[in-house]
Amino acid sequence: MTPTKERRGFHGAAELAHESARAGKYLEQVRAACAAGDKAAAERALRQAINELETARAGLRIGME
């Protein structure tokens, strides 16, 4: 068995990267909404980013087991 420190990847890494990238897109929307002064749009995009990051975190926990 390969020691933990020598592992290069884990199951679900691609999905984690995808969810994280999607969260980044929502954070860009938050930035744009804040720049435009649109509080409602910023809140919506921030909620979406949080959802994506929580999905990624759950995937990371599963992939680490």
C-alpha cells in the first residue's frame, strides 16, 4: 500500500476541481454584482458559490476515505 504522503490523487479529484471552478465563477458574479451595487444579485451568487464549495468539501471528505 502506498503511504498517504506519496499519493498523487484520490477518487473524485476531477469532480472536486469542477465544483471548485464553478464556485470561482459564482464568486466572479459576486464581485461584478458588488461593483454594480446590486446587493440581491451578490447574495444570490454568494449562496451559489457556498453551495458549490460545500459540495466540493463533501466530495473531498469522501475522496480522502
